[in-house]
Amino acid sequence: MQLDRARPFGVVSGHRVARFEQDGVLFNIRGEPLEPPRVRPVKADTVIETDAVDSARLFLLNVLSGGPLSKSVIYKVAEENNQTWSNVSKAADLLKITKFTYNKATMWKLPEDVGVL
């Protein structure tokens, strides 16, 4: 695949290698396509901590400091506090939250070794 100069294409400025773009493909100065950057795969069980996940971690520490709560209550309180459930789940994995069933409800509690705020 080469840059087809007979068809419309864009000139790229500010990029150290790419000079042209056509149909979403970047090309070098000779009109040869650039290889896409190689992305290192992330393991599915890897949690990448961001500010939002750190905020959710502090949220869970605060909410669970009084003792175990049902997952549904935590979900509702998370929504009321503008915490996304995906970040709360990631934070729970980071904190190694203990999950158990009590009267058919899934309960969450802080592990014994986690300090309370």
C-alpha cells in the first residue's frame, strides 16, 4: 500500500515521522505507510490505578469503615457520590475487599489488615 497522490490526502505537520494521511493511514515522506505503534498487552487481571480509582479507594475505605455493607447499598451510595461502579470495583480489587454472602445478599467488608480512616 502506497500513498495515492492522485486521490485527496492530508499533509501532517508537527509529527516527527508522519508527513501525509490518507484514509486514516499515516505515511512517511516517501509515501510508505507507517507501522502502527506496538502496544504492550495488559493482563486482564491487572488494575491500572488512576486518580478516579484512588478516589474510589478512599470512598470504599470511608463507606466500609463502619463495618460490612451489602453490595447493593454500596452501589447506591457510590452513585450518590458520583463514583463509577467500574472504578469502585477496581478499588475493591486493590483493597482486597472481602466478599461474602449473608441472608442471600452479597456483603463487602474491609480486610482485617486495612487501616480505617
